[in-house]
Amino acid sequence: MSDVATRVKQVVAETLEIDASQIGDTDRFVEDLGAESIQSVELVAAFEEEFDIDMDSEGALGVKAIDGAVDFIAKAVAEQHPG
């Protein structure tokens, strides 16, 4: 598992107060992990802090699953922290 994926799962676990080992790569935030609307906003903020990035809120909130978040964040990190 990539470092980004590991860190994404840790942030999700802390924000949603669940065990990181229970989070699958394709789990959906709302349907599988029980995230509520306000927690989606909290997740975006937590990802920005964890990875030291600025995320497009609309685009970020459109991400519905762990694997999508990993891809979205990896792209943002590559763009904002090249090299």
C-alpha cells in the first residue's frame, strides 16, 4: 500500500473515529464508512493539513471513496510539491 493510501486511511480513521484496519481501498465514505455531510468537510480539511496541500473543495467533496481520495490527493501533492 502506498504511503498516501496509508495516510488517507489514518486521517479517515481519526476523523470518523473508526479503526484504520477496517477501511478498505474501495470503501465509500458515506455508504460504507458512515460519514455524515459535516464529516466530509472535516475530511477535506484534515487531508489538506496532513498533506500540506490546498484542495479544490468542490472537486474534493465529489470524491466518494478511499481509492478516489488517494488518487485525488496524490495528484494534488504532485502538482503542489513537485520533486
